[in-house]
Amino acid sequence: VVKSHEWGTEGGYTVGTRILEGTGEYAGHTLKIWYQNENIMSWLDGEPWVMAPDLICLFNEDEALPQLNPYGEAGTRQSVIILPAPADWTTERGLELFGPRFFGFDMDYVPFFK
């Protein structure tokens, strides 16, 4: 469930942070997602979890539709689905263009699917 969602535009990009509170088996956990048009970086309970170029996909459970940024107000029920990055994006050059460091995060890409 969306706890908070703040966004704006910077340099022509839609940039924001969404915080989800877990339910069911994820009750008691918090997921923070930062996006710049696309969902780029996430932290589960304060620890890096999924990052670009892996795909962080959100679905609005109330509407049974993909959740587009910047929509998704507090209280909206959302599901998170993770998909592996296309192989080209995990190359050295791909990570230069779409890895965490490109977006200003001081960390190397750690694939979600190992």
C-alpha cells in the first residue's frame, strides 16, 4: 500500500519517490522506490534491493492496471514485479548508460536475479 508519494519535474524528467508499506507476508516491511521517468532504484527496509537496469514494475491492484509514474496516491494498493534486465544493459557499456552510478548512486549494479 502506498504510504507516501512525492514527485515533480526536473530537467524534463518526472522524478519522484514512492514509499510502500507491505501487507500480508510483507507486513512490517517498507519499500522505497526512486524514479526518473522509470523506476530506477529501490530499498527494502533501508537496504538497496532492486536497481536499474533490472525492471521494477508497479501494478495498481485497485484498477488492475500498470501503475504509471507519477500516479499512485497514498492508500493505493500496489504490487511490485521484478523482471531481469535485458542482457545488453548488463554489459560494461550498458551499465555506464543505465546503471546506478549513471543516476548518481555510489554503488555498483547488483543483479536481482543471480
